[in-house]
Amino acid sequence: MPAARTVHATRSSVRVVVVGDRGTGKSSLIAAAAAETYRGDVPPVLPPTRLPADYFPDNVPIVIIDTSSGLENRGRVAEELKRADAVVLTYACDQPTTLNRLSSFWLHELRRLEIRAPVVVVGCKLDKRSEEYNLSVEMVPLMHQFQEIETCIECSAAAMQQIPEVFYFAQKAVLHPTAPLFDQETQALKPKCMRALKRIFILCDRDMDGALDDGELNDFQIKCFNAALQPAEIVGVKRVVQEKLPEGVNDIGLTLSGFLFLHALFIEKSRIETTWAVLRKFGYDDDLKLRDDYLSIPFKKAPDQSVELTGEAVEFLKGIFSTFDDDKDGVLHNSELEDLFSTAPESPWNEAPFKDAVERTPLQGLSISGFLCEWALMTLLDPAKSLANLIYLGHSGNATSAFQLTKRRSISRKKQQVERNVFQCFVFGPKNAGKSALLASLLGRPFSEEDYSSTISEQLAVNIVKNGGNKKTLILREISNHDIKKLLSDKESLASCDAGVFVYDSSSEQSLNGAIELLSDVARQGEETGYEMPCMLVAAKSDLGLNTVTNKIAEKVCSDMKIDPPIYVSAKERDVHDVFSRIVDVAEHPHLRIPETAIGRSKKKYRQFVHNDLVCLSVVTLLSKKLQLELPLLLSRWQLTEPMLQEGTPPARGSAQGVPFHFCLLTTMSRLRV
């Protein structure tokens, strides 16, 4: 499987910085590579040197930066190293002290500067070494100690020996890095590389029989390298694998273990570019994740819009769930879930905010509803991540078939109807109000005072809630008190919120006052930014007994702000009534229960006053235009009537002539419906 000559699409050049002790041959090395001949009159430090794109097969030009070893230039060298794609670190083959300085100074200095670029260790002046020398004896321990070393090579500018190879390996370390794919210490493929290759194997195994037959192997070769394999070559590939790994080949063809072994063999034989060519053909970047161009989402999302899974995507995920539910118990256990995501770089739900966001079984398994809730949350928060993981599981990657964009909340509010299936509601409240307990109740978790700790970062809880005959996905997002100021400092912070839930301790007047203050602040923010939202009060800890004073204050505040009275709940006694379906109901009616502040009411009255004035002005303008058409007729009638009135002669009955002007004006206004 030879690697084809390719143009590397992700880089316009590779920047290589050459460092090392004085007199180790840095400048001579660069000059020899550029001129392709030895030069004896090389200056101490060369200007930036460019090797053209066609110098090496990857068709990417190399820019080489020479450096000074003087102490006075240490700062400039550090700056150049921080901009490097790769570092060439030199020592002189005829000066053992410069070799010792690699481990005693230079490699530690690169770590101190936090240089992440791969390092190629180069021994220069090979022609001047007098005694026999085994490079691997010195370099193998050094490479084990400093994993950033990609390779080691020795060369001679004077003898033009292995000069191009130095910069070939430097470029290769950037374009085809070893570190993401292969563990030098264990001499094995790294887990992320194996997961990516497993996905590629499954995609190529079109008949899903667990092996790549000759036709599938040939199609794979053509896709990756634009060249077919001859029958003898296919036989040769399978024979090499079978000799080293018998289970790598079966009666059908190359198995997954054989496919992985083959790529490990490529890397061991210094043909890592072959494996990278395969990975990049299937959309992977240097971090072994799908490239951004594979994750294009054509939607231009407004702040008050959200992204949801389509019915087609939900059905796809239900099929995936069923496929990996090996024991068919309706639950994905940890081992099954790990197997499901074995073709992704990692499980996307191992860390916050997804890790503890859904309901799980006592053994930490996921039901189908919990599984779909995780996907709904990931799609809402990070559509690109959701699309990537759909692709890892075998989806076509067509965003328009996987996602749908909801209508803007402002439009839904005007139309007084919502078509969303997923609602995100912010949960506010003072400290110890019971916010976290409310989220835990949504996930069916029992109340525990021992597990309580003050929330210092936002928490999320997601579950499917029945409201009437419909099922909706409800996301409760707890806003910690530490984040309130930051949230309200962002003018678009409330745009993504479908409803605000304000929790307080029903036995504490102080807690209620804190919730009312938060409600007022959030309502004012909504009025000022246009991202108003329906809100509700939740009186938690009702098991502690009702406080009559607190109850009356809460009901008056709700009445004044035109929202529903508080809902009383007790997480401790699992008495949450229908609070979650009520939250969904509030979110489904975005034009109702929008709290009004005193300032908001004043502004509303002023806007109504201005609106009425504008209506009157519009009527007057319309009237004046119409009167311009009626006025000549009215004046002519007035002219006929006036002499008769002056002479005292009454007009004939039923005659249009002689009608008083003010009567004609009233008739005209009536006709205009003013």
C-alpha cells in the first residue's frame, strides 16, 4: 500500500528552527541543504532560508530559521522556538561535550520554554568522527527520557551525507507526527489511533462480515491512494500479516486485528505517512478528530434559536442503541457504552456537563430515554460535537438530515405558539434554596443532605417530561450565585432560555427576598434586551412547614408581576407534584407569565401612549389626503349655497345644492370612517 504523492491541504509551509551549541555546524547544514552542495564560506548566522515545495514529496515548502548560540541572543532564540513547527537540535560528532549538552541543557531548556514542537536530534560533522560509534546506544535512552524527540540522524555537510534527510525528517515530524499514533515505549498503536482505524475498517467492511475481502481491500486502496492493488499484492499483504499474526486473516480476508497490525507495521518500518494518508482521507486532523470541514453546519443561528435532532436522527440513534444493547435489557451498561463509542476518539459524556446530566440505573446504565437525552443536550450545547459523534457512529454526516433549527423565541412569542421539542430553562435562587435538589429530582435521584455541597459552577439535568399527551425534553440549567453577575453582564445571556425558574426556601423570608431580587434583575434584563421569557417561582422545602408571612409576600409579588403563584415542592419527601410538567407548560407559552417590573410597566405605558399618538397622526394624515380630493366639490357647493342664504331663499327639498358646508364635512368624514 504505497503512499501517493500528495499536496498537504492544511499547511502552507513548515517552519523549522535550528538550535544547538556554538560550532556544531548549524549554518553549514542549512547552507548545504539550500545549495545542494558544500560551502566553506558560510556566515555565522544565516537569514531565513526557504526550501521550495517540490523539494520533498508532500509539496509543502520549508522555512529554516538559523539561530545564534550567544547568550546575548537567548531571548530572540526563545521567541523563534515558540514559533517553530519543528526543532532541529544539533551536536558535533567530533565534540562529545556537545552531545552531553543535549540532555544537560538543551532538551530541558525546550521544556522550560514549553515548546511543543517535535524535535529532530542531528549529529553534524560526521566526516570528522575518528572512532567507531553506535548511535542507538546513546540515542535510545535519550529518546525514552525525552518523548518529544521524533528521530535522530547524523550527517556531514562537507561530504553532503544525509543532508536532505535531516529536513525531510523535520517536515515529516510535522506533517506525519508519530506521537499521536504510536507509543515508542510500548511499540504499539495508541488507543485514539486504534479507535480511528477501527471506524475506517467498519466503513470499508461494506457487507459487515467482520473482514475485508479482496474487493473491499482494493476499494480501500483506490480510495486512499488512487491506485489499485494487483492480485499478487493482495496475497502478499495477507501473507505478511498471517505470518506475524495468524488471527489477522481469516477465510474471508483481513480482520480488524490484521488491519491494525498492518498499520503498526507501517509505522515500525518508518512508513508512518501511509497511515496518515489513510486517516486524512477519512477526515481526521492531527489530533485524530474529524476536521472542521467535515463538520459544516449550514444553519446561521440567531441567539434565541436552538438546534435539535430531527426525527430521522432520533431513529438512527434508536437503531444504534438497539445494536449495542447486547443483552437486550433496554439498558446500555458501561461496557456496552464503551463499545458503542469505540470508533470515536473518546466517549463524549465522560466529563461535565454531560457526565451526571441524565438519569441512570443503579448500576450506572443508560436507558433509551437517558441515551436520547444526552444527545439532545449535546446537540443543543455543541452541534458540531454532536455531528462529529454521529459520524463516528456511522451517520452520513449530512447536517440537514440530522439537525433542525427552531424558530426564534421572539417570533414564537408573537405567534403565541412553540414548535420546540427541547426546552432549556435556567434555575435561579439564593444559596441553600434547594436548586440542586430540584435538578436531582428531575433525574429521579433521592434527596441526601450528606451529599449536599454549595454549587460553584453551573449544573445541568435533562429528562423527558410528559405534558398532556406530549413528551418534551426538559433541560434544567442551575445558575450558581457566582455566575449571576457574569450572566447578566452579557446582553444575549437570556436568549437561549425558554423559561426562568426561581427557587427559594419556603420557610425563609430571607430566601424569598433573595429569589425576588433575582427575579427582578432577570426580568429587567429581559425588558432591556428584548429577550423576555416566562418565569415561575418554586417554593422548595415545603416539608419544613409553610411560613404564612412568606406565603403572602410571594403571592403578592406574583400578582404584581403577573406570573402564577408559587409551586410548593419537597425534594426530601419526593413531593414535587407536577412541577416539571408545569415548567414545560410555562416554556410552551412564551407570551404568558412574563414578569413585569415597575420600570417595565412604565415603559409599556409610555410605548402604548406613543403608539396611540402615532395612530392618531396616521388618521389625520390620511384624512388630509382625502380632503384634498373632496375640498373642490365642497367649495363649489358652498359657493352655490352662499348667495341663496344671503337672499333668504331656502333651497329646494331633496336638492344637493345649498347643503351647509359643515354638514358636507361631517358626511365626508363619515365616509372616510374617521
